[in-house]
Amino acid sequence: MQLPTLGWIGTGVMGRWMAGHLQAAGHPLVVHSRTRSKAAPLLEAGATWADTPAEVAARAEVVFTMVGLPSDVETVVLGSEGILSGSPGCRLLVDCTTSQPALAERIAEATAARGIGSVDAPVSGGDVGAREGKLVVFMGGSEAACAEAAPLVARFSRLAQRFGGPGAGQHAKMGNQIIVAGNMIGLCESLVYAARQGLDAAQLVEVVAQGAARSFAVENLGPRILKEDFAPGFFVEHFLKDLGIACEECARIGLDLPGLDLARRLYRRTADMGHGRSGTQALYLALNEGGG
Amino acid sequence: MQLPTLGWIGTGVMGRWMAGHLQAAGHPLVVHSRTRSKAAPLLEAGATWADTPAEVAARAEVVFTMVGLPSDVETVVLGSEGILSGSPGCRLLVDCTTSQPALAERIAEATAARGIGSVDAPVSGGDVGAREGKLVVFMGGSEAACAEAAPLVARFSRLAQRFGGPGAGQHAKMGNQIIVAGNMIGLCESLVYAARQGLDAAQLVEVVAQGAARSFAVENLGPRILKEDFAPGFFVEHFLKDLGIACEECARIGLDLPGLDLARRLYRRTADMGHGRSGTQALYLALNEGGG
């Protein structure tokens, strides 16, 4: 039996792996990406190229998007060459980009008007989770749309849950990123402290990973910082985007979260130091330069 | 063969369990605590009571201390009825209190002058880790003293490592607490966000625990916050003491760690709200009241 043809838009650090898992499961794939060369491994494995998001939507039954900024999501879905611009043949749109809850609501309305289902499905787990197909997925959308997305999403995730209607997946992802922000500040400040106090930082990471300070950040990014490996698993500029969205959502309801605000300030400084395209562990470098 | 008699001073939330593991291993125990009733389970299981730390030190071969503040450590070790005040018969002192690195150095000097070994050995893992005998221990002291302490410490720990000379265990513990501070801010802010945005916070905790936001805090304290259980695993006022020591150590070397500073400010507010004797998860209540 021929599996449904899927469309995939955005083959960056995360998307290339996620699409690869769907391809490996046997789905014919139509791909589009801003930088065509990044889609090369998928094309070599049999995916076909589409020049525009509209073309993807014309040729695929379900279209996934995994792009950078909310403005990219808007362009790819609602723009002049976007998914909804031509004659979309698809019946479901799954946006895995971490983006604005309000945009997810707007997209849900626009797709519903064309008889297309829509799910906001941002993910967590970084490049390692994407590569291993063990991401966590926060879904928002109608029960029917999420139920249809679930078996596909399962190809690149260990856990996917629906948190509510359109935008709820994005809100849950904000909840996730607020935790990550605190975890990253704690890890990077600790390693700066260790270095300045003359401790063996590698030993510290090894030991704290077994106790009450244990976290994904300690286990996965601690060793990278120790090796001075600041290559991106997750871009500083993308995390900064997420933190900006979370701050906007807090401002909208008059909620003051000082740790989130601090994280945004520190990551902005990290980006200003030229590390926007480094991994989020580059926060260490900004803290090591000193001051809040 | 009769195992060495051990002294234990301080039978609070953590100490009672740690001492219990040594007792269960067959060591005769001499105990002293500010509040005698808290030593009752150990006494009922065969431990003998001593009226002063000096008396403990006269009757035990190795003395453990697990008290509250650095000033308590100072009193218990160096005070007029302290371990070193009389005729200590012990050959080794192991202080498990999280305390000042400089005090650990002073104690190491004072004990060495009496021919007694000394180890600073603060722990991580909370009440659960203490109860299960799965703490993590950060040791500082001479190689000989740490080697002698290791098999005893192993009775209540899953991992114990020496980080260097006197005070190095305390510095490593500060590194641990700086991470915990960030993790707690992230967790508590996320749950406030979830509540305000109308998300199912229990579902959020369940899902984030599987992804890149995973931490000991999420797994162990998230569920307590959801149940509005603010009973102490680890006292706010003790954590505040730790954060104060860490801030002092940073000030001493001119290091600015803004996340640590924020955590101290927020935990001070938590204590000011009357939650000094609640668990560290009570930070949620302070953040829920708003503002940094």
C-alpha cells in the first residue's frame, strides 16, 4: 500500500532529520527549503523538489513546516507563494516551528476556510532528539486534526500530546522554553563559577548530573561547553526568538517572569557578541565576559 | 568484627536519614542534635545520646556533622562545647553541612593541629536522596582524609568525589546550587505561565519531563507544586543560606552571576512571605504573586 505523500518545508538543523524519519518510514516526500542544498540528502534519498510552498501543497496530502521565525511561517503559509495561495490539494497542515500562539490561531482560521485541518506542533529535544526521532511534541488544534497528525508525528517523536485548540501547542512550548531558559542560566553560571574558583569543571558536570542539579542541559550541553564546542544544536537566534514570543505572551496578560526576562537579556547579549548562529550553550561565553 | 563507633551531630530533614544508613550498616552511633526529639528514631534503634558535641567527639572514632548554618558548624566544631573543645578521641571529622569554603579551611587547620583529619562533604539529592541513600557528595580535604571518609560516605550516597583540598567540596556544592537555582526559577516560572495561560500544568510537567527541559526539579518538585504540596524536602531558608554563600564567594573574586543574584532575591521574597520553613518549590508562590 502506498503511504500518503507528505510535503516538508524547511530542512534546517532540525527539519532535515524529522523529514528523514518520515521518508524512512516509506512516505513519498515533496520538499522545499529556502536553501536548496540543505535538502540534498532528502532529494538523494528519493524526495522530489518543489520550487514554492504552494507547489508543495498542490502535490502533498499533508504538509509539514519547520522554518525559523513567525514571519517565515506567515510567508510560507499565508504569503503570495504560500501553501494557501494556489490550489492546495493537501488536507492537513502541521507547523512544527516554534511560533506565536496568535499566528497559529490565524492559520487555523485561514486553513479551515479552505477545508484544510491545521495543527501547531512545536517540538523539543534539540538536534540530538531530531536525529534520533525522539522529540517531544506539543500539539494544538482540533481533536480531529491532532488525531490525524499523531501517527505521522510519532515517526520523529517519543511523545506527542494535544494541549488544546489552535495555539495551545505553542503555549505549551513556551512553558517548555521558560524551563530551558532557567536550566541554561544555571548550567552556564555554574561552569563560569567552577572555572573561576579553580574547580575541575568536567568533574563537576559528571557529579552534578547524578544529583538534584541533574538536567538535560547538564547532561547534553555541559560536555559541549567543556570541549569549547559551541556549534549549534539549537541556534541562539532561534532561542532568542522563542524567548521574545514568551515575553510578548507574558506582557499580553500582565505577567512578570523575571527569570525569563533575564534569559532574554543574556541571550541578546550572546547574539550581540556574534554568537547568534552558535548553539544555546554559547550563553557560557556571554556570562564569562561578566555582568547582567 | 565490631565496626568503628561513629558520631552524628544534627538529625534534621536530611541528617536523620544519613545517620540511619550508617546505623543500618552496623556502626554503633553516638548522636547529638539541637532538638533531642528529632534523634528519637536513631535512639530507639540503639544509638546513644550525647549532651554536647564535645561528648560525641570523646566517644566516637569518626564524627559527622549535618547542621544548618555556617555559624552552627562553627559552634559545633569550634565552640566552647564543640568537638575540639575537650579531649576529642576521634580521628576524623566529616562536615556534611553546606557551608563556607573559608570555614572549611579554618576547621581543617584547627583539626590538623589536634592530629585529626577533616573533610568538607556537602551533599545533594534532597530528602528523597537522603532517605534512599542515594545522595551525591562533594568532598574537599587531604587525599588521606577523603579516602578514609569515602567508605562511610558511601553508605548514604550513590557517588562521592574529592574535588581538592579543604573547601573544595563546598565550592563544588556551590556549583551545584547555582544550577539548582536556575532550574527552580525555570520550573516555577513555567508553571505560573501555564496556570495563567489556561494550560493543563500537570500535562505540561509530564511532557516536558521527556524533552530538553527535563530536570530533577521538573520530575521531583513539579508534581509537588501541582498538588500544592509545599512541605520541605529542602528548606527555603537553607537554600537561601547556600545562595548567600555562593554570592559571597562570587563577590570575593569579582564575579557577577545575574541568575544567582535573581534567585537569591526571589528566595528572599519567598522567605519574607513566611515560607522560610517551606520546601524550595514554594518559589512558585512568590512568582505567582508577581514581579522581580
